[in-house]
Amino acid sequence: MELLGLDIHAWYTIAIVVVMFGLLLKTKLPVEMVFLGGIGSLIISGSLPVKEAISGFSSETVVVVGIMFIVVTGLVHTGVLQWVVKNLLGQPKGYARAVSKLMLPVAILSSLLNNTTVVMLFINVVKIWSKKLSITPSKMLIPLSYAAGLGGVCTIIGSPTNLVIAGFYKEKTGDVISFFEPLLPGLFCVCVLILSVIAMRRMLPDRKSPDESFESISDYTVELLVPTESKIVGDTVKECGLADINGGRLVEIVRFDKEIISPVDDNDYVFGGDRLIFSGDVSAILELKKSHELVSATEHVYRLNDVDRRRKISTAYVTFTSTLIGKTIVEADYEKSHNMVLVAVARSGERIETSPHEVVLRAGDTLMFEGRGIDKEGMKHDLCFFDSETVANYSVKTIVSTVIMLSMILLAAFNVMPLLRACFLAAFAMLLTKCCSIKQAEDNINWKALMVFAGSVCLGKAIEHTGLSELLAQGLLDVCGSNPIVVLTAICFVTTFATEFISNTATSAMFFPIAYDAAITLGCDPMAFCMGLMIAAASSFATPIGSPTHMLVYSPGGYRFVDFVKIGLPMNFIILAANVFIVSLLYL
């Protein structure tokens, strides 16, 4: 039984794809759960044969992505990337030179390494560097993210999207897309991107970063001393009314200048001589002086810049998939379970004046925590911390890991051995030379990303297997006609804007079968549509959720959602035009 030329399996696949994308857009379900659930439904219904599903999860493409995590781990732990980051930027004069000095090296690094790793290494360096140049960090961090995203197009290993498309192309044609095949069109688009950022610099926001909001922490933390004769001595925190303060919160007790109690429990006792440290509305907290017979501390022990081994200040931002969104920190019962206290909250570069414990959290909010043993690992799904930097330990292994990486690139680029073998050899060499340990390699493999990646490959296979790709390709030709440039533009346009809301890996896997069938029907080189699709899938500029690198810079730059739309929307059209132009010139 068919309807509009599609059988029941094709319609079921369409329904699953729609449901998956709806869940990704409207719910907080983990991306990997949505993909695995969708693929599982397709397998159970028979729309995706088990053999096809297994080949997706065990494909060469997925294995290469997993192995590259190990190679990058070796580079990070031997200090190679830290050295490169610190020695690339220099002291350029003027915004145009500064942004060029930043974006081009970042694009080159991202063409060889995971772009998320590159951005995380650059963020704090760029913030310090831009301040030295008297440039607001918010004018540099969006360009950093843009360069990392588009730079990944320039080589086959630079982006998982490239690997997906290369894998599908090999299955279809039996030919391998060479290592540097995307270099010329990718580099052209990167140059257009840099020039466009310089030309549109006034569209980049000039915002204070959240850490600048936190520099005046002494203005909204109050330290009060409990006199030995105070009436609250011997009472619990709850009994003396300090557990529930309108507009403030007791975040810490310093006892005898030695013991630190944080977070403070309602049943903790108050002793004479205790220093009580509050955060929140200063005027409301100061009213406690009279009502609770407290006095101002003569020597403040609570300072942001104090070097105190017992105290640790950490800042983090709320991720876009966080379970904290829509809740206060109290409602989430987060402090005691993770051994920390929330001291302040900033939003879009401005500190929120009310008590931090009363703030309903949003994605991108920057939080300041105080604690001695903050459970960062347990919070990594909800929060991204920026104050924990990997300390570079330069040694002979720094040179060894560099040689291993360059050897891998040369072996793959000059077809001495297939890419998979070159990556395997590099990963094995990193472990053998102890550039990274097996434990470090295991910890740095992003298993969730691999599941999404494998699920995307399976999704593409389902679209092809059910005949959807052929039908959609024919429908595209009916609308656009037989002009390959028009068809290429249409495919790249839809792909570009789809990546603003869903995974670029999923987008490329979904559109490759359609693009390939369209190319074959038109009688043109499928490579043209492969290159166009690679660039289009990396051209996510208009929303902060369009790329993991955008989410990394969102809070440190003090950005708002509209900041990305303002410069990103015109950038989408500029890179789309550059993409179609260079691909048509080279391949059509």
C-alpha cells in the first residue's frame, strides 16, 4: 500500500524524524536518548534493517571520530595546544588585524582538531588578550566560535560532518574523498567569513563579560561577627532565624579563623566569635546587625582574590541542556549534594541584584560558587566551568606528540595508508609513548557525541533505504528545475538553516542521500554537492544553540540570543553565496 509514492515504512520514517526533531527543539531530553530512541523505533518497525543499523554504528566514520578523541587527548596533556594558543596571537594594532590574527589560526587548528577543544583552550586567553588590546571580549568571542566552526570544513578530519559525508560518498561510489579535498572551498569561505566579520564589526555587541560583573563581589557580600555575649550564641542557624533571610543567604561560617563551614546546614550551631558571611541584598543583610546583635567584622576574611587553600571560588555557566533551567538553586537541591554555595548570578553580562537563591535560572546564566571540594564532575551535564585550566607541562613528550600528529596527517594526506589506519597508528603511538594514559583517553572520549554521530549515520541510511531520498530529490528537481546551481543553492539553503536548530551531523546525514540522488539525476559531479553540503552544515551562525562552540562562548561573552541573530543571519546568506560560488566554480 502506497500513498503519494511512499510505502508505510517511508511514512513511518518521516513521522519518526519529525518527532525526533520536535523532541530536540521542545524538550530537555538528552540528544543521544532521542537519537537512540528514534533509531530503535525504526529498527523495531522494520523501516531500518538490523544489518543497516549495525553497519551505521560500526562504520569507519564513527571509529575515526572516536580514535581522534585519543589523539587530541595526547596533544592536550603534553601541552602542544596550550603552547600553540599562547604563541599565536601576538600584539596586533587595530580590530581588523586582531580579528584576522585570531580567526585564521583558529580555523587552521580546527581543521585538524576537535573545534570544541580548540575553543575551550582559546576562551580565557582571548579574554585576557582582547583586554590588553582595549577590545571588548564580546567582539572577539563570536568570531572565535565562527572561525572554529567553519574552519573544520577544510580537511576531512576537521569535522564529524565531513567524515559522515565522506563515508556516505565512499559507500555510494567506492571512491575516497582525499584528505585536503575540501581545503580550497573551505579556505575561501573562511576568508570571506573573516572579511565579513571585519566589515560588520559594529553588529557585534559591546558587552561586559560576567566575570567583570563579579569583580565587585565585596559590594554584595557582608561579613558579620557574632559577639560572645550575643543572644543567638548556642542556637542553631534555624532557631536564630538566619536560615531564611529576606533577600539574602548565609553562605559560610568561619569559626576561630580556622574551620570553614560551607554550605551551612539549618542545624549547625552558632558560636561566639563566629564570622558569618552572607550574600544577596546588602541592605537587607545589614538589618540583621541590630535584630541579631551582630557587629561588622573588623578584618574581612572573605575576598575574591585571597589566596586561601581552604576556599575555592569557581564560575560556570548554565548549559542549554541543563536540568537547572526554570528552577532556583534551592529548588534543584544543588548546594548540599554538590558541596558548594551559590554566591552570585550574572545574566547577559550584568549581575542580578536579588538574592542568588531566589533567581530562576536560564540557559547561559553565569554562576559564582564558593566551596572547598566542588563536585564539578557531578555537575558537568548542567554546568560548564571555565576556571579550571589544564596546566601545560612541556617536555620531550610535547615534541613526540607533535610528530605523531603530523605523521598521521601526512600518511593520510598522501595516501600512504587509509585514514582509519593512520588514526589508529597515531592513537596507539600516543598511548605507547605515554603522551596520554589509557585512563585519560577513556575520560576524554565523548561517548554521548559518538552515539549521536552513529545515530545520525543510521538516520541517513533509513532515509535512503525507504526510498525517501530519491523521492525528495525528484521533488526538489520539480521545484528548482534542471539547473544544478539552483538545485545546489536550494540544498545548501535548507541545510544551513536546519543546522541552526538541530545537530549538523544529523542534518548532513539526512540531506546527503537527497543531494547525491539529485546530482546523479542532473548528471553532474556528486562531489560538488558533497562540498556544498559540508560547508552548509558548518555554517551555523544565527543561534547560540546551532553549535557547541557557540554555547561555549555564550556566557563568557555576556551575550544574548539576539546578538547571534543580529550578525549571524546576514552571515548565513553571505557564506551561502560564497559556498555556491566557489563550489560551482570548481566542480560544476
